[in-house]
Amino acid sequence: MTERETSRQSIRGRDLRVDIVFAFTLAVACYLAWQLRAVLLLLYVSALAAVVLTPVVRATSRFRIGRVRPFKGRAILILLLAVAGGLTAFGFLAFPPVIRDLHKFADDMPSRLPAMLEKVKRIPFADQINTDEVGTKIQDFISNAATYLLLSIKNWAGAVFGIAMGLILTVYFILEGDVAYRWGLSFFPPDKRPRLDAALQRAEVRMGQWLLGQGSLMLILGLASTIVYVSLNVRYAYALGVLTGLLNIIPVMGAAVSIALALLVASIDSWGRALGIAIFYLVWIQVENSFLVPRIMGTRVGLPGLSILVALLIGSELGGVLGAIVSVPTAVLVSVLLDEYLVQKEPDDIKLEVGKDSPQ
């Protein structure tokens, strides 16, 4: 065997060992990522929230309070206090009447249940339902409601802990995001970093525009729904209006949940009120899809409706409600990266984009 053949065999053996080590390391990394998927999702959501909220923090830090201009830390504190104050006010206004009505409903249920079941029997095809069995199950559920609440304390505590950790991580990402960002870029070759940096900067701008557009839609829907609920004399009109606006941050799913909740509350008192709410939402959907979304979100996000729907389905399947919330910003990030690295552009398109990005 010649020296050249020996050298080739040595190189092949070394390459094989490198491939084996790489495959083993990749398998271990995938296993650890799967085991830590909840933590990784929390980190990703917190980092994404920091990216989206950073323009808000910068805008807040530009305002002067007397002679004092709040720096980044004070701007974050102001935003946290504003959010905490809003949630506290919402809780004090919304929860007491709801709890009072639920307590009264539970006390009156044994006497009102037979009359309610008689009304159900008048509905077409409802005679196929065993109303006696349904009534027994409802009474058992109400009597054991306290037990169910105690058993769910662990889940509620876990959810509260996750939200608190998410807020803390978001604050840290906003404060030290530049350091983490530069550290992440250091993993790429120096000649590739400027292009990736420019793409990520464009994604950050589009995410901020998404937040501004989504906030505008939430505010418009919250005000419009509150006016309709108050006009129809629906219970908890102000609380439902605020909740409707807040839930609109989740595309499609948030609107569906708010519609179902409003219809349920309205139908307790009057089917006419429920019909009025249904008509309002039908009109709102048409106005939102034909006028508001194209004007507010179309030019800001730059994603077609099908892409948003697919992103929502994937996000909700992978991460539940959290995944649905971050699905659109994630789709914006993926769209920018695909457009930068995979989409083959014509020369005219490149010139057009350069003209758009260049200062006027």
C-alpha cells in the first residue's frame, strides 16, 4: 500500500468519525430540545415579545417628564406599571359582578333547573335528549364546583408562574437584547453577518409595524363592541368589550372565543340581544376584512391572508394559545429570511427594493 493510499484512508476514517460525532451530537441536541420544549418556547416567546416591544420602549423613553427623560429601565417600569394598573382596574370592575351573579345562579339553579329543561324540550329534536340525566349532571357539577377549583389550583399556579417568568425574561431581553443579539451573530462567519443583520433589522421593523396595526385593530374592535354591548344592555358590557379587544390579538381564534362568550352572556337574558350581537359581528367581519385589515395591516405586515392562516394553524398546533399569539410575528420573520436567502429575484425587483430602502 502506497503512502498516498494510506493518507486517503486516514482522511476517510477521520471524516467518518467526524460524521458520526456530528450525527450523535445532533441526536442528543434534538432529544434535549424535545425535553426542554416548554422552556425553549417560553424563551422564544419572551425574546419575540422583547423584539416587538422594543420600539414601544424606545418611543416611551423619548418623552420628557418635566426635565427628566426616562431611560430604558424607567421606560420599561412605566409600561409595566401601566399594564399592571390596567389589569388591576379591569379585575376590580369585572370580577365582582361576575362572581356575585355566579353565586346567585348557583343558589337559584335547583329551583330554576326544571323550568329551563322544559324550555329545552320545546326546541326541535331536543326530545331525543334525556333531560333528567342532564339535570342530574348539572346539579352534580354545581355541587362539586369547589372541588374542581381546588384540583385546578396546581394548573393555575403553573400558568401564573409561567406568565411571571415570561415577563421577567422579556424585561431582561429588552435590557440586554443587544448583547444577546451580537452574541448570536458571532456564530456566523464575519462576511455573512452584515447580510443577516440587515435581514433581521428589516424583520424587527415589520414586527413593530405588526404590533402597531394589531393594536389599532384591537382598540377599534374593543370600542365598537363596548358601544354595541352597552346599547343592547348586555351584562358586563364594559368587561366584555375590553376582553373582546384583548382577545383580538389572537387571529381568528380570539374573535371566535369573544363571539361565543358574548353570545352566551346575552342569550341568558334575551335571544334578541344575542341576535343583535350576531348581526354586529357579521357586519364587523365584513368591515374588518374588506376595509380595516387591507388599510391597517396589508401594507405593514406584507403577508397574504393564506400565509397568516397557515401560520396560525401551525402555531396553535405546536404551542397552543402562546403559539397562536406569536404565529404572525414568526411568519413575518420567516418571510423576511426566505425572501433574503431563498427567493430568486429578478434584477428589476432588486433595483426596486433598493430604491424603496434608500433614503429619500
